[in-house]
Amino acid sequence: MSRTSSTARVPPAVRVAIVEHRDWFTGFLEDRFRELGHPRPGAAADEFSLLRDGAVCGSYAGDAVAATSAFERAARRLLDA
């Protein structure tokens, strides 16, 4: 499924709410990574968001236990950076 066809089904007002929430969440994560002294808090926030997206999709479409375990391993590596 292309990005265009999947986003076309989302009403514009919902899309705006999703984008605003994702921006807020990424900013929140960036602040937390900065507080932890992460060397690249913005990049870490983006990566964590992507990890979360993958874990949610992987849990929904496949093995929730494997997706959760993979998320935890990758998140720990990101926090240890």
C-alpha cells in the first residue's frame, strides 16, 4: 500500500491531530533524552519514535511477544548510546 493511498483515507482534521501529537511526542522524547545527557537527543527521539511505530505495527500484524522483545532490546541500545 502506498503512503498516498493510506493517508488519503484519513480525514484532514484527523491527520492534523495525528501530526500534532507526533510532533509533541517527539519533542517530549527529545527533552527526556537531553535530560539523560544523550549526545544526540533529537536523533534519539526520532529513532525511539520509529521503534515504537514498528513495535505497534509488529504487534498488530505479527507476533506481539517478539515485537515487544525487539523493541525493548533496541530501546536499551538507544538509551545506552
